[in-house]
Amino acid sequence: MKSIKNLTRFTYETAAFQGWRLSISRSGTVFTKYFSDKKFGGEEASFAAAEAALGAIKEFLDGSKRVNGKYAAATIRKAEKLLEQM
């Protein structure tokens, strides 16, 4: 599978982690979550989970209000909690 915007594939033979990394930056805040092949049962399953999380976080952040061009602390906490639940 090929990497797409905000999702990067990690497949290093010498590293313990193999999977996908979701990383999205909005209004000066970076949100990151890793989706391990081992945890999700393979490359395709971890990609599907990462893609679903990306859609959910984009939808949440695009619907959130900004104050002086930045997200409120409560919005950032809610976004991080949303990613933890994925």
C-alpha cells in the first residue's frame, strides 16, 4: 500500500514497530497516532483503522471553532481523546 496524505507507512525490518502513523497538523497543533499491524491484525486492517481515524479527526477539527486562529485547550483535549479511543 502507498502512503497517502497524513498517513505514513513504517516498515523497517530492524525496528520493532510496523504499521501506519497518522499525523495531522491544524492551527499550529500536531495530532499523531500510531496504528500497529500487530495490534490490528495486519497491514490492511491497520490502514483501515488509520484511515477511519483520519476521517473522524478531520471532521471533528473542521467543525471546531478557533480563537485567534488557534484551537481552544478543550478542543485539543477532545481531539486527543478521540484519537485514543480509535
